[in-house]
Amino acid sequence: MPRFLPSRYSPIVQILILSVIAALAEGAFIAASSIGSGGTSSLHHYNISRALLNGAQALFGPFAGGVVNWIGIRPGLFIGGCSMVLLIGSFWQYNVSKNTTFMYIVSYATGTLGCLFWTSWASNLGEGGSLLVGLPSEKDKGRATSLAWGMIQLGVIGCSAILVGVSNTKGDAVGFPNSVQLALIIVVSCSLGLILLIVPFDKVVRTDGTKVIIPKKPALKDEVKGLWRVMRDWRIFCLTPANFLCLQYMVYHSAINTVQFTGRTGALASLVAGVGSASGGFITGHLLDRKNLSRRTCGIVGLVFVSAIMWITWIGGVVNQTKFERHNPGPAIDWTDSRAGPQLAFRLALGLADGSLRNLTLWTIGTLSNDPSTGARYSSIWLSTLGGGAAFFHILDGHEVSLLVEASLLLGQSVLCVPLLAVVLWSIPDVTVERLEKEKPTEGSLEFGDHLPSEETSVKAGGRGGARRKS
């Protein structure tokens, strides 16, 4: 490899590989979901399947971290990725046979097994896990999060662009042609092969010369104790409203696209929201990694930005929602209509708010721990909360609750979560220092918080202070 290119064993390359995996596996499904029916020909049955999926995610999520700690990151990604292929296949099967049983069973199974994928990936994205948060140094975690989130949104944008073309030529019918379903299955399957490019932790070397710790596989008793300890952490309770809110945006976005837009304009709205989400994640990630500010100050600055975006967006959303309703949407809006401009701008704002909040919560949970095992447990709780919030909103949408009520709930939650987030962010130290409980670091690795290129040196987080310790 040329000298000017980073090694495959560098954190940035591993982050990029993991981001591409998520972009392929999840980007297609997010793009399809944003249009309204996930590619099925029935929005009602799709809402039921998603409620089952997210309900299973909420139930199994707390235990997914322990399973990933046992089986490893790559098996977790592979098993969860295979379940996503089956899910898209079940939507295809429903369109052909109109049999809901298989779709419902696979949706619940994907909610369970998909937790392994998201705990392996998302725990490492921002919740203190071992790849996207454990690999970069603390001063670069915000950028790592925004890079990964941006890659997912590039996947969403790319798939949405394909759907715009398909909708433009196939008319406004709900659901996708079989060829599109097959293409989505191929895209997600390609992500499974990339899992082989993820290297063992002991092969990765950070830019400061330090290596990533290799945690010992925990005993079942220790895993249960670790999960219970994380569940009692007061910071997790404070983060719950923000985490609960994160995926609800997608349900509301899907619902209003379905009732307000023609098929091709709904696909375009998904693309626009993806652009907004990628932009929000990019801006937030850079705010959170300012070198001239402490981590606490970066967190507060990020919260101010995210709060402003969320509140402006959802206040505007409530006002916008007074103009139409689920059963009285008015004439369908096409992108050639003069009414399309303001509505597409609102979708851009929705994506911006979603990407900003998601990246802030990921970064915040990433500051709670540098221990990969503990990080997996934190992420499993985060994943469970996300699933619970999405399942709740899919149930509301399945019962055709007023869209104005849904928008008002989102505004109320966005107001509630900010002061609780502020409390957690105010408690953030400049350097997260901890030792693995009852474990010794593997030979050649370092204890978390040390980040030492030699036996004794100063610990610094982005030049903002540190401590002197011996490894």
C-alpha cells in the first residue's frame, strides 16, 4: 500500500469498513421505510410487522450486549445481517402471496437477531464499544460517529435515488416491483462479505501509537452483574427520553409521506431527509470534537445546537400538521406542484434534527465507558430504548392516531429530553479513566484511560489536560 494511504489496520480504515457495512445493510431499508410501506403493498400490515420488530428489539436489546461479548463482533454482525436479508425477502413474499404469517415471524426474528448486528455496530459507533469508539482516541470520537452516520445516510441517499427513478416510471402504486426487492437483497448481502475485512482488535494501532485493549470473555455471572450495574446507572435513565425519541422520527416521516405525496415525491422526500440527516451528523460531530474546548464544553455546545434545530423543526411540524390530516390530506403533492417546495424543506429539517440528535446521543453514551464489554452493555440498553420508542409509534400509527397528536408528542419529548441530556453532559470528564474489573489486560494492550505510547507519560485528551500514571 502506498505510504500516503492509511493502513487497513488503522482505526479510520476500520471505521470506514464498518460504516460501509451499515450503509449497505441499513441504508436500503431506511430509504424504503421512509416512503411509507417498506416496499410492501400494505401500510397497515407493514406497521404491524415493524411493531413486532421493534417490540422484539426492545425486549431482547438489553441482553444483546452479553451475547455479543460471548460470540464476538464479526459473528454478531453476520447473524444480524442475515436476518435483514430475510426481512426484505419476507416483504417480497408478502407482495407475491399476500400471506402475512411469514412476514410477521421474520419481523420478530429480525428484531431479536438484528440486535446482534446493531449492538456489534452501534455499540461501536458511539456507545463506548470497541470499534468506532474504542478504536479512535477520545478527541476523535465525535468525528468517527459523524463519519459512520454520514456513510449510512449516503446509503439512504443512493437507494432513495434509485427509488425515485423506479417510482417515476412505475407510477404511484404502493410497494416496489420484484426487481427492486431483489436489488435490495443483493445490496444487503454484499455487506455480509465486507465483515471479513474487520481485523482483530490487537492488530489495530491508533494514531498515537497505542493499541486497543482485548477484553477477556466474561463469565455468565460477571455478564449478568455487569448488565445490572449498567441498568442502574443514573445517566442511562437521564438519556432514556432522548433515546426513546430517536427512531420515532422515521415513523412520523413515513406516515406523512404516505398520505401527502405521490409515490415518486415520497421517494424524493426520503432522499432529501437523508441529505439533512447526513448534514446534521457531520455538523454535530465536528462541534463535539473541537480541540480548543473541553469535552464537557463541546457537549454543551452540541446540545445547544441540537436543541435549537429540534425545537424549530418540531414547532414548525406542529404548525404544518394543522393544514392536513391522515384522513383528509388534500390532493397528493407531486414534485411539480408549487406546494412541494415548503414540504420538502420541512423533510430536510426533519433529517437535520434526526441526524443531530442521534449523533449527540451516540457521542454522549460513548463518553460513559471505554471498556468494550461495558460499552456493549450500554449500547444494548440504548438499542432496547430505541426499539421501544419506535414500537410505540408504530402502534399509534397502526391505530391511525391523529398526525397532529404524533407531531405534538414529538415536540413534547424534544423539550423533555434536553435538560436531562444537559445533566449527563455536565458530568462528562475530559478523560474517561477506568480499569477492567477483575481482569488483566492482554499482553501488548493497554488499560483504558492510559493511552500511553510508552510505559509512563502524560494522558491527554486533545491537549485538554490529563493525568500521570504507570501502565
